[in-house]
Amino acid sequence: MRPLIAGNWKMHGTLREAASLAEGVRAGAGGLPADLLVCPPVLHIPAVAAALGGGAVALGAQDCHAAAKGAHTGDISAAMLRDAGATHVILGHSERRADHGESDAVVRAKVAAALGAGLVPVVCVGETEAQRLAGEADSVVRAQLAESLPDGFGGIIAYEPVWAIGTGRTPTEADIAAIHATIRESLVARFGAAGQGMRILYGGSMKPGNARAILALPNVDGGLVGGASLVAADFLAIAAAAA
Ligand code: PEP
């Protein structure tokens, strides 16, 4: 399956910087061995859409509300994202689970809303360091998948160990391969052949220097990249490493 390298820009940058980063990604996107997706702050989506010019780089958001519309001050619906030019949305990122108390049930409702609006959800799962040290990584991820994905799910999974995000630390290659195999097995058990075709991204301190080894692992179908996605050359180097 063709890999996907997705950039999560989180809460960084000005409007001008977002447009310039998007232009940099677009300029280098030709001929890479991976599909590309960038997920800017929601306010920057129209400017990034214009900068990407409808080309090969896909555009996503970092969250959406579960409701289609209504009295939800400060929130954004999946349909609004679609209307603004997004095709994807990251859901259940550990920073949202931690900062906003998002439970698996909330994530599941958001995933259903995204699918209903025609967006491709990128659903994040991953254990904390305490859970890994307690030998619970597998069971935590299995439970998150079971509870965060609605029936009929179609989309992308991102395995992001919480302790690897923004820390410069990554699991061993064997640990990444093992948990990606667990995720694949869960997806196939629940969704059959469709689960075999779902991309499973690795996220957590992926950089140009470690991307090639991680992306070569079985069941690693791309990466969700935070910090390194804020520099176009680094993001593109990660995508080039997917060869
Ligand atoms: C992320 O938060 O999705 C992420 C992977 O961040 P970083 O690459 O900075 O660890």
C-alpha cells in the first residue's frame, strides 16, 4: 500500500507562515514515494488550501465536533471543514484526549460525524509511558480501537505512544512492529478485508534520521509527524525515506 506521511502542525505559526510552509511542501511534493497530508490549525485551512492549489498534497484538520451543527460555541463541524477544503481530520489525538478530556466514546462520535461529512478520519491511539512499563500497551491500544471506532469505520489509524510525542524518544523497531501487528489483527478481526487495506501510521518523534527504518517495518503504512512537519525540508525528507 502506498505510504502516507501526514503533518500535524498543532497550534503553531501565523497565517503567513502556514501559507509559506504549505507552498514549501507543495513545491517538493512531486515524485515522492508517499502521499502527503498537512493538518494546519483550523483558522489557517483556507489559506493553506489556496497555497496547495488543489494539487497532490491533501489537507486535513486536527479535530471536529461530533454534532452536525448547533449551539456549540467555539467548535467546528465536520461539514464546515469539508466546505473549507479539508478532506481529512485527525481525531482522538492524545493531546486532545488529555487537554479536553476526550473519551473513546467522544472520539467515536466524532469519527462517525467525520465519516458522515465525507472526511477521512485519522484516528489516534497509543499508550502512556506508565501503561507501557506496566505491560499494558497492547491491551490499551486494543481497547482504544474497540471503543473509538464506530461500526462501518473506514479511515486511517495512527499509533502514537504518548511518551514518544515531542520527546525525541521512540519505541524499539521490534516494539513498533509488534503493536502495528496487533492493530492490524484488531482491524481485520472487526472489519474483515477492509481492515487489511487500512493504513496504520506510526507517530512519535519521527524525524528524517529515523524515518527510513520505521517506515520499512511491516504494517507501518506511513507516519504522523508533529515537530518535523513544521520544516518543509524535513517533512519532505521523511516522505522520501518511505521508498
Ligand atoms: C504528534 O503529536 O502527532 C507527533 C507525532 O508529534 P512529534 O512528531 O513532534 O512527536
